[in-house]
Amino acid sequence: MKMLRSLSVAAFAAGAILAATAPAVAQRELVIGVNDALTGPGAVYGLPQANSVQMAAREINAAGGIRVGTTVYNLRVVQYDDKANPTEATNSVRRLLDRDGAKFLLGFCCSGPTSAVASFIGREDAVMLVGNAAERAITTQGIQNLFRTRPPADYTGAAAGRFVAAQGPRRIAVIGSLEVGFYVQYLDAFEKEFAKSGGTIVAKESFGLRDRDMTPQLTKIRALNPDAILVIGYVEPAAFVYRQSVELGLNVRRYGFTSGSEDQFLRVATSQQMEGVWDLRPTELTMESASPAGVRYEANYRAAFGATPAPSSPYAYDQVYVLKHALERAGTVTDTKRVAEVIRTAPIPPEAVMRYLPVGGRMFDENGQAYTTNAAFQWRNGRWVFVEDLPSDPADYSRFLRGLRQ
């Protein structure tokens, strides 16, 4: 008993010494800025991204925050709606930088606003992480403080062209938002690979982002008797195309590039009208192909927001964890150049939901670009079903992207 008492006294003394010598841990707040399309047509991608940033920040705060040196930071998210408008985006980002003091910018679902911000972000004391925006030029400019988690559209379009050619169609009619740059890049890459197998694009019909009646274009396409149609555009107009193609009796294979969730499509078309449609896109979140991290993400998102997350929304969720690990490794929240250096050499964070393909063991290549696998999903009995991977070579594409540097 005497010995136990002596040990307890010794342990108390040791603890007191450690407490006296251990550095005090300060608690502070770190502002991260989100710029995204929270209203308007782009909100089908932007709002789920903004939600996912909020969710990741809450997770990190609940787990103890981000420890940098002797300080623990809790994240506070400040977000603005750019309405998918470039002018709104530059104004929003200026507010985040100049008024809110945010040095770390996340979100960015739409290419036009993202390209506008990318045009000046290289001169700012900040780090910008881009999500769903797919315009290729965003990562061809050698901007050292800009990183993107989604692969460019043409990286996926080439894989999609090879897949469709292997399925047998030889005459395809295209209908989509063909005035939008990244959709044109997807189509150009698709057509190049499709033509290698003798395929031909017999029509290119366009619709606007806010258009909802595509029967005139589909009527012209029906008269050409194609083997299949390819639909490239935002979720809602694409859903109208799928619905109206059935209503017009256009009984051909239907391929698309949309990245919409089941809930988003079912607001416009019935499951019967969607049956058999293919979506050829990056291997974004679909429960058929989700990793354990993806299953947790989907369940937590549903619990937090009462809705199914858009397949592309984890691009922004993963950004938050990229930033968390980079800040901890860099040991600073103020030296943005150091944080960017760490991100450039960082591996894929263990919390990542998307299926990234590292280049040289790193998540981001020298262009600041990350890559995922591509895949073919098909609508079967009310949901998207993962069917197969679409082979892609991120290292080869990375070299191509570097060659385009302006």
C-alpha cells in the first residue's frame, strides 16, 4: 500500500512537471472562402459542392480542428453565390480576399466564373482549389497557387468516344450546350476517338442552359435516322432531352455527359423514360462504385441536408481535406506559398471520396491537376449503375496538358 501511494505521488509529480513544461495550445478560427453557383442553372452542381465543404469543415472541427504548431484552428466557412456568372465570381472572390480575410478559396463548379478568377488569382496571397469546373485552360496556365480536383472534360471525352465506338454505333447525332467551351472540348475529344473506328457525327444541335423544349432539334435528328444520340449539358436540360426523345419515339441508344444524381433527373423525367441511358463521365460518386469513404459521405450528406448528394459534389469535400493536411504539414496558415508547395507534393488524403489516380505518387501533377478514373454508368430500374471503367492514362494526358501551357 505504501509503495502504491509512493507511485501515485510520483506520477502526480511527473504530470505536474509535464503540464508545467508543455506548451499551451491556443484555439483560433480560420476562415475558408467558398465561391460557387448557389442559385440558377449551375446550382445543381454548386450548391451540393458548398454543402460538402460545410460538412467537411464540421467534421474536422468536431474531430479537434487543424493543429498547426501550438495552435488549433477551427474552420469557419464564408460562402458567396456567383450565380455561374464571371463578374459575380470576381466580385465574390474579391470580397473573400479583401473583406473576409480568406486566404484559401474552395468550390468553383462552373468554368466561366472559375476562368475569370483564375485570370488574377496567381497574383494574390491565396490558394485556390477548383472543383467541378471542367474547362481545360484552367490548368494550362502554370498558376502556382491553383489546383483542381476534377479532370478536364476532354480527358473524359476521349475515353467516352472509345467506349461508344466499341459498342457498335456508327452514326451519332449530338445535342447539347455547344456554345460552352468545356462541352466543345469533350465533344472534340469524343469525335476524334470515335472517328478512328469509322464513326461519324451526323448532326450537332445546340440548346441553351435555360432551354427546356428541345423537340425541334430532336425532330430534325429523328429525320436523320442515327444509331444513337449523345447529350452533353447541365442535368435539367439533358433530362428534358431524354424525356422528349421518348415522347417523340426516337428509339435509339442514348449516351450523355451530365453528372446528375437520380433525384435531379427524376424531377423532370420518369424512370421509364431514363431507362437505358448511359452517362460517360469521371468516376464520381455513385453508390454502386463507392468506396467505404464514399458510403460514409453519402450517408452523412443525407443526414445533414436531407437530400442525395450530386455525384460531383465530393470534389469540393476532398478539397477541404487536401487543405487540412497541407496546413498541418506546412506548419503555417499565413504563408500561402509554402502551403501551395506542400499541396504540389502531397499524396491523396485518406479521407478522399473520389477515386483519384496519382501521377508520380502525387495527387496533383505539375499543372496543379488531379485525375480520377473515368467510367460508364447506365440507368437501370431507377438508378445509375456502374458498368465498367473507361481506360485513361493520366500520365500521358498530364504531358499533353503541360504542352499546352500558355
